[in-house]
Amino acid sequence: MKVSVVCGLAIALGLTAMPALAHHSFAAEYDSAKPITLTGTVTKVEWMNPHARFYIDVKDDDGKVTNWEFELGSPNGLMRLGWTRNSLKDGDTVTVSGSLAKDGSKLANARQIKLADGRKVFAGSASETGEAKAGQ
């Protein structure tokens, strides 16, 4: 009986540590010296820990469409900034500023998003400095 309780506790402890193992620092994945600003149409929103993410289709000057992924802060942090699950919706046109991924992929850490209604909101990302408030 003691062995099964110890094994159960060990498994539970291991499962709770998994999200921490997947987490990363801003500097490990993104380059603050490579800012980017893109405007596009939201195609997908993932509201999950440890970071919410969203994707936009961006059309270049030649009409070619590329899908970009943007990392936000945690859902809890975003809610403290005034976000809801419905702040970004598929089909919304947004302008996003942030920092490019170091690996050259179509991935960036979002810093600020201009929403479809014209409001500018902070993304709750690790690259922000100072106090961030929704609606600025």
C-alpha cells in the first residue's frame, strides 16, 4: 500500500512539473534587437498556459499570404490587463508589434496589439517594461 501511494505521489509531482520544464525565457527564444510590426487577419487564438498565442495571415506587397504566430503573456496575466477570451476573434484585423524569434521562423513575441476596434492593448509579454494597462 505504501509503495503505491509513494508511486502515485511521484507521478503527480512529475506531472505538475511538466509545464515548468516547457517554459522558456524571452532572451532564449526572441531577439529584442529585431522589432517587427505586422498587420493581418486573425486565423486562430489559443488561450492556454503557459502563454496564450494567436496567428494572423499577413499579405505581402506581391499578394502572398504568410501565417505568423505571436506569443502573448499567460492567460491570467492577460486577464489582469483587461483581456478576455473574446478580445481577439478569428477574422479580426489587427496590427501587432513585437520581437522576432531568433530561429528565423514566422514567430514573434507580441508586445502591443492594435485591436479591430482601434484600442491598443499590451500583450503581457516578458519583453514589456513598466506597468502595462489595457486600453493604452
